Amino acid sequence: MYMQIKLNKRTLDDSNITEHEKVLVHYSKLKEKLIINFKDEIYNKIETMKILKEIKDKGYYKLDGYKTFINFILNLNLAKTQVYNYLKIATAMEEGLINDDFVLKNGFNQTLFFIKNRESKTIKKSRQNLIKPLRFQLKNKESYDFYKKNAKFASFVMDKLFLSKKDLLEEFLHEFENLKI
């Protein structure tokens, strides 16, 4: 009544696989591990974001005697900018603006860019000025002291000259070019 099953004797031989194929298989495994590690890392960062947000929102940092959240993050040797970027992403997740998959697919920089371009009640717009500061050197110490003390006024004067008194600016430019010769 027993059914007899015969097995073919086959030996899997590595000699049939070329060295190039072995390298390709190994490379493929490394890529898979890398992708898994990146996803794990992103999930860990997302979890970190949520933890930081809860600690900040509920004031848990005060339980350790910290007066401010900034003191808490500095004591943990965390970068302020990174922590506040994490909090922006966590807030956007909480509001339903984005989800975990969005962060996974787009990464952190793209996610932050997306958030900064969206209107939100609780996410503040960045106060970063997109125009880079202008640096130049003055030859006269007295004018340097004046403009340093009145930097916003100097900025106002330069903008006003450029926008509404271009003819005066052109005159100064012409005079300057004649001095060079």
C-alpha cells in the first residue's frame, strides 16, 4: 500500500555557474540589503520624528528639568535644524498633508520642499531669505562705521537707488569707470 517514490540523484554543482554570475548574484543580494537598510533607516527616522513631536507637544522634556525644548535637544547633541525639520514633517503627517509612504518615496529633502510650498495652519513658512547677502568692502572707515550701524538703511538706499533712481546710479557707474582708467 505504500507508494514508492524514487528520487533522482542530482548534485547541484557550482561549477556550472560562472564567476561573473556569482558576482552578479552577490551584487544583487547587496542591493537588496542596501534597500532594506535604507527603508529601515527611513522608518527609524519617521519614528524619531513622531517621538520628538510628542515630547515637544506634551512638554515631556520638562520632566527632566529642561526649561525649553531647545535645551533638551542640545543636551542630547541633536542638531536644531534637523530636529525642527523633523518636527515640520511630523506635523505635516499629523495633519494628513503627507504620509509615511510619501516620505519613503520622495526622501526628506523633497518632503521638506513639498511642505514648504503648501499652505498649512500649523506649519510656519520658512523665514529664510532666498536672496543671498551682498558683501563688499568700503575704503573709508567712517562710511564703513555708518553703514554697519545702519545696515537696514543701507539696504533700503541701495534698493531705492536701483528701483527708482537708475539714472543717478548710471551716473555713478560712469564716474567709477572713468576713475579706473
